[in-house]
Amino acid sequence: MGSYAYRSVIIASLSTLLALGLFRFAYSALLPLLIQAAWFSADTAVYLSVANLCGYLIGALAANPLNRRFSHKAIIIAAALLGSLSLFACAIAHLPIAWYVWWRLLAGITGALLMVLAPAWALRQVPVAAKNRASALVFAGIGLGVLLSAFLLPYMPLLGLKHTWLIIAACSLLLSTSIIVLFRGLPKPASTATLPTATVSANTATPASKPAYHSAIFIILAYGCFGMGYLPHALFWVDYLARELAWNLHAVDTQWLLYGLGAALGNGLGFVLVKQWGWMKANSLCFILYAAAIALPLCSQNASILALSSFVCGALVPVMVAMSSGCLLVLLGSDAHQRFWGYATAFFSVCQFGGGLIMSHVLSSSGQYAYLFMLGAALLFGGGLLSYRPYYLQKH
């Protein structure tokens, strides 16, 4: 990769770190402390998570229309700065609930804009031979953001919620500033002759072929199943450990740290699986593995079993995002990738938002986290079946 491609990949990685690592998952780590400190009731705290998911849906739907009016650079920088501002705003305690709803909504909108536009733009700058490695690097930012919140968790009671919010917001602003500096220092892009046009592997379908579009629909449907299925751990895991199992903060932090370590290391695993089995088969196998991992709390509440669940589920979050993006890139080529990745992110957001509402309602009405794990495992298993179809079409 040339200098332009490397910088583009770094910008996209920082964008995914902000989008999901800080604008989304940092709140999951804060959730039990917000309830204990009486900032919010349990139900209000969970529904604020849903407000963030709603914002993600809005941002995913708005990303491509906005990109037709404004440059990717302007949107990425604006989204990074506004998302950082939302974190600073959440540090102010004891305001009307509408204040926090608006800022969590904005965090979701800006996160989706970063997730749709930054990876697709960066991967267009990367030569064909480096796409697999570049995709792993782009989505590694998700895991690094989760890991940051995991390292902060044991210090949160000492720092207090206000200062914790401010530290996360300051980190976000620093990363946003880094994105601005990287954009300003971008050299001229490489010659278009070195950039990908239609294929990323020997078995890539022609972008205009009907089988490729048919297969892409199954990838998008499977990605929607992931959007609902990953929520029991992504949204409720820390709350489950702290409130349902009544674990102390050190034990909860250990589990969230394992989740963060998994998320930080996961894309390396994904890269190996893709090299071994190819995008389609690896994607389907990861769905089945995720379904098994998310169902582990139904089998045992032993700390080692839950640690395995934490690590594997954390590892597969960035892997599933990168796999879904990579499968669409393989099927459709670079020219159509951003448009279809936007469709996929929008559908993911619809399913995520609907799943957040459903799971929040199930939890508040039943108080049983087990129902969430059962639902998540079933959805991910369904996603595995859907994502197997493109692999089957490739072989036949």
C-alpha cells in the first residue's frame, strides 16, 4: 500500500474506534454505575441505549444521501467532532432526561455516519492484494475502543461518573483531532491504475451479475440477524453480571476486559479464517461460533465459562462487521461497495433498533436475562444459515 492508502486505512480505523468503541460501547460499561449513582432508573438507562440505536439507524439511512451533497472528508470530520461533543454533554448530571436522549441519539447518528463512509472510502484506496489486511485494520478500531472502556471500568467509581465521561470525551476529541491532522497530511492519491475496480479475488463475481446481487441480499439479511443477535452481550452483559449475578466490580471488570481483549484481537483471527476458508465460508462459520458463545450463559454461570463467552463474543464483534463488509466487496466490487454497505448498515440498524426495543421490553417485563441469550443465539444461528447461501452458490 502507498502512503495515501495507509493514511486512509488509519483514518478509517480511528473512525470505527470512535463510532462503536466510544460512541456506543463506552455507555455499556457505564450502565450499572449510572443506575447505582441514581443518574437514571434501570429502565431509563436501558432505553437511553435504545435511543443510541435509533440514532444509528438515522445515521445509516442518511449517510449516502449526505455523501452525495458533501465530501466524505467533511462528513467524517463533522461526525467525529459532534460525536465527541455528545460525550462531553453527557458528563453534566441531573438534567432533564430529554437532554441525555438527544445526545445519545446524536452519538448514534454520528457513529453510523463514520461506520458507513469511512471504511468504504478507505478500502477504495487500497490495492487488490492488500484488501484483506486493510479490512482487518479498518475494523480493528472497534476492539480498541471497547478495550479502552474496559481499562477505565475499575477506576470509574473512584473517578466518579462526571470525570469518567470527561475522560472518554477527551479521548474522543483527541482521536477526532488526529483524523483532521491525517486528512490534512494526505498526499495525492495513487494512480487509479493501482486501485481496485471490480474484483478482490479470483472468485469475485462481476458487479453487474445477477448471482452476485442475489448473494449480497443474503449477506445483508444475515448482517441484520447479527444486528439483533449481538445485543445481549453488547448492550446488557455488564448489567447482567452486576445486577443479575451480583458480582463485585472487580469480577465484572475482568469479564468486560476479556470482552475488550477479544474485540481488540478478533480481526487477527478473522484475517486467518479468511485466508484459510475464504470470505463466504468464514463468515458463515463465525455466525455459528457466535451463536454458541452467546448461549454459554444458559449452560453455566461458572466464571470460566462466562469468561469464554466474554472473550469469544467480544472477538467476533469486529470480525462480523469486517466479514460482512468484505463479503459485499468480494461479491460486488469496489464501485458498488459503499452503496450496498450503506444498505447493509441501514438494515443492521433497523434490526438493532428493533432488537433493542424488544429485548429492553422483555427484560423489563420478565426480569429474565436468559430470554435475551436464547433470542440472541437463535438469531445468530439463523444468520449463519442465511450467510451459507452465498457460499453454496459459489460452489455450485
